[in-house]
Amino acid sequence: MLLNTDLLTSYSSIALAISAGPDSLAMLYLVDEFAKSYNIEITALTVNHNLRDEAKEEASYVSNLCKKLGIKHFTLEWIHDGVNSNIHDKARKARYELMTKFCQKNGIEALCTGHHQDDRIENFFIRIHQGAGLFGLIDKDHIIYNGINVIRPLFHTPKTQLVEYLDKQEIKYFLDKSNENPKYLRSNMRKWLKMMPEELDPDLFGKRIISVKHNLERASKVIDRIFQEEFKNNMAIYNEGYATLKAAHNDDEISFMLLSKILGIIGASDDLVRLESIKELHNAIVNTDTFKRTLAGCVIAKSKRDIIIYREFGKNPPKDVELKNEAIWDNRYRICTKTAYKDLRISYLKQDEYAEIKKELDLPISLKANKEIIFTLPLIKNLEKVIAIPHINYYDEAYAYLAEEIFCEFIRK
């Protein structure tokens, strides 16, 4: 079976991430056929990254295919001033941002992507090249991004089978030439895998790599049970988006895992932190009485009392988000209102704004000692005026009623 249909049956509405490549086009036809039988509403999303001249033609091709199939299709544009470094990584993040926010706005429960078995094998070796630990070598067919379920129903299907399916159906597809560009790590890894000795059966090799990944996953579940207990006993995460750590764990490996996990939560990044960087941080915690350093978009500060981890102020400031009834801001907070409002948006506190209102702020003790945290919190604006910072119970006099209207939750826990 090409498609893992078990991942689809829990949802009544699904968005499909569709490019003009063979992987996602095969998914489009396979999911469409299944969805019609189970009355699942599907919507196709194509992201034009504005990086290749062919992108518009490909998006138009997908749009025409969807029209013939009777599927709603939308092209989402990544607007930027040019990308000169980490192109694939930045494009991937932009793609997920655009598509999951579309799902949020339109009440779509899940986003379906075309990741297949070959992707998993490539990722395995890329992660090894990057020095990943056990959990970095494991992948999942279901993750959460921006509060949206991201599912991968082709996870166990080799690419050759997807291409064969399209060829048999006589469905045209496009090949992205940038995937062969030697300046990208993934392109070189793909080329390296194709250069395996002739006597090594590529199908058997692929199956063995997947088997290794399954073995690692089983081992990780045992470790994760131990880790979750240690996490509960050693970490505290607060609704203001910061965490405290009691001390470095007696077991170095558990300590590495705790630090890696908390940096991912507080920094709101899905990127893996290099093990060497985690080890350096662990050694600083063990051997230094007090320090303050940054890593993975976080500030880590150790005092005689505790270790606190919070979002790095001023590092890649989050974009403003419109607030009506509910919104996700900075991938970290869900802000809800009892009443639908107009002209409100969620932003962050700037230095000049802080100077205007600081005399009115009554900060809790925890934030007085680490004042930088308030610059990482969501605030509510009406036009350009700061009218509320819910976490520190600040409300402009004219908007005092919002204290009963707004609910703000840190969602990365």
C-alpha cells in the first residue's frame, strides 16, 4: 500500500502540501481517491518560494490539476528580499509557517506532506553528518507545528513506487533542478547514496536503514520514559515563556537531554542543537558559579539560587499577528478573546514603549530579577498604542476591561 490511510481517518478536513514534483503529486491523487470514500474535505496548498523562475509555471500546473479533480487550490507566496544562505532551511521554515497559518485561519485540522522513505534515509545520514544524538536520528510520521497536526502518509513508501504510480497514470510531473545543486548538503548526500557499490542492493540497503531507525525508536521510548520523569523533577516551565533548572543532573547524558529539550521549548525552534554546544553548556553549569550566555535563541543565566532559561531578547523578533478571536504568536503563545475585536494586533515590547510605561508596571519578583523577559512577552496593540501586556497584568486605563477578555497561554510545554 502506497498510502498510510490510518493517518488520515481522524480528520474531516486536511490540507495537502503540493508542489509539481512526483512525491506530492502522487500524494495528491492517492489522498483524493481515499478522501472521497471517507468524506474528508481536502484543500491543496502550493508555496511559491520566489526563488526559481519555473515556480509560477509549476504552481499554475498544480492549480489546473486540482481544478480537474474538483479540489480547492491556493498558491501561497513567500515574500522576501532575497535569500543568500541556508536557502533550503529557510525555505522549509517559510513553507511550514505559510501552510500551518493558512490551516489555522481556515479551520483545517491537519496538513499532509509528501515525505517518503528516501527522504528518511537521506535525513538519517544528514543527521549523522551533523553529529546528532539518539533522538535526532528518529523521525515521526506525525508532528505538531503551530498547533496544526502535520502528517506524512507516504513515510514508508520508496520514491520509485511513487514515480511508477504517476507513470502508470500518465501524470506529468516536474523535477526541481536545484535538488541536484552540489552546493547543498542534501544534494551531495543523495548523490553519495546513489554511488553505493553495485553489489549492494539499494532496496535492501534502504530497508536496513529503516530497520535501524525502528530499533533506535524502540530504544528511545525506554529512555524517554526515564527522561520524562527526570524532566518533571528537575525543570519548571512558566506561562511567561521561561524555565528554571534545579542543577545539572548527576547523569551527564540525562543532563544533555534536559538541556536540549528545554532549549527547543523556550527558543521555540525545531532545529537540533549540536551536541558539542550542549556539552559546553553543561560544563559551564557544573563548573561555574554564575554565568550568562546565549544558545539556540535562548539566554541561560546561572546565579547562586537557580538556573533560568528564557528567550533571547532582540534575536529574530517575531512578526506582528492580527488578533480577532484567537491567534498563535511567535509559535509560543495562543491568545484568545471572548469577543471578536477589530484593529488589535499582537506584538512585542520595544525599548521606547517600555520607557513610556515602565512606571506603571508592577512586575512580579521573578521578572524583576530578569527584566529582559518582559521584552519577549506578547502584548496587545491598538494601532500603535500598547494597550495590554496580559502576563504582567498591565492594561491601559482605557482598556481595563480587557483583563476579563483576554486569555494568554504558553503552548510549547
